[in-house]
Amino acid sequence: MIADLRQSGAMRLLFPRPDSAALQAIMINTAGGVTGGDDFSLNARAEEDTFLTLTTQAAERAYRAQPNQVAKIRNRLKVNKNARLHWLPQETILFDGCAVHRRLSVDLDDGASLLLVEPLVFGRTAMGEVLADIDFMDRIEVRRGGQPIYLDAIALQNDATAHLAAPTTAAGAGAMATLVYVGPDAEVHLPKLRALLPPAGGASLLGPDILVARILAHDSFALRRSLMPILRHLSADALPRSWMT
């Protein structure tokens, strides 16, 4: 049940017929991409004992920005007691010249569960694109009862392609995904998750109920090929249909 819905500007939510017990919402940017000066925000709450999945219709594109203009994206999620939330956007593709500052904040009550993924693509490899001059800042914050349980920040500025080529950074990877799973069975999933990871991936427990992973891949196709079985497993085969197209 949708308790309250308000939307404006280029951000829209659609609610397809669900394939699972979750209420599914598809986030659609009717502007077709993000560029400097844009300001997007989303606030969503999963009430007690509910199951909410948020995804996107397709990959988001961060296009070239005009000088001194930065796009801002703020997503705030609240998961009440005994509720479950899946944050499963498809890839964000960075184009050369983009300027985007993004933040995702998740507030969990005790007993709340979370599956979160953020796939990121560093230009379209098949098109020979390089990120010679960008301004991309990304921050993910997960708190439980007001206390931080996961904080992650990325800053890619100027020649990102050269920076990512370094063996101590990304060894030339063209795509990356960050994954967070919070649930009482997190420790049980760790061996299976590690078995599904590609060579350029790693997973660990931050606590008995907090599982995190990072995956690097040559391009978006290879990243999705690695992510799909992992997300199917952690979502108990409740992956949104938009991920299948």
C-alpha cells in the first residue's frame, strides 16, 4: 500500500505489477539524464513490517556540464522496524565533462533489513570514451538507530581515467559496484557471495549482520554479468523486471 506520494519536476515513480511480495517503485528521470545545475532528491520510507523495492527504468547518464555548474542528487531512505528495503538502481554512466555530487543516506530502525547496490560506469568502453576532466563526488551513509554502520565516499576529479588506471586504484577497470546487505542472515551469505564474485571483487563482514562487497569490471557488460547472480541470491530471486531487459 502507498501511504503518501508526492512528485514534481523530472522525477517520476511508476509502480508495476509486482513479481514478488514487495511494493516495487521504478524511478524515472524524464529529462533523460543529469547535467550541471540539475537538482534531484528522493525521500522514501518503508513502514513497519513492509517490503519496498526501488529501482530505475534504465541506466542513468551523467552528461557534460557547463563551466561552474554541478548537478546535485540527494536520496534519503528510512526503513522502519521489521521492514525490508531493496535499493537497486541500474548503472550510473559518467560522461567526460560531467559534474555530479551525489549522496545516499539510509536510516534503519532495529530489526530493519537492507539490500543496496550502486553500479558505476566510467564512460562507455565500446565507444572508446575517456574521462579526461570530470567532477564526481559520491557518498553512501547507512545508519542504524542514528549510529553509522557503513560510510563510503568516492571523489573522482580532473583526469579520472588516468587515476583509475593506477594498479593501486582500479587497474584500469571501466566499471565498479558497491554492495551492502544488512540482515540477520548476512554471515550465512558470505561464502556464497565470495564464490560468485569475479577475480576483481571482494566481500567481508563489518559485523555479524552487515555484509559489504566491491566489484571491479572491465566494462558495464562484465559488471552486470557478475552482479546479476549475486543480486538474485541476496534478493531471494526478487530482482525487479527492469534489470532483466
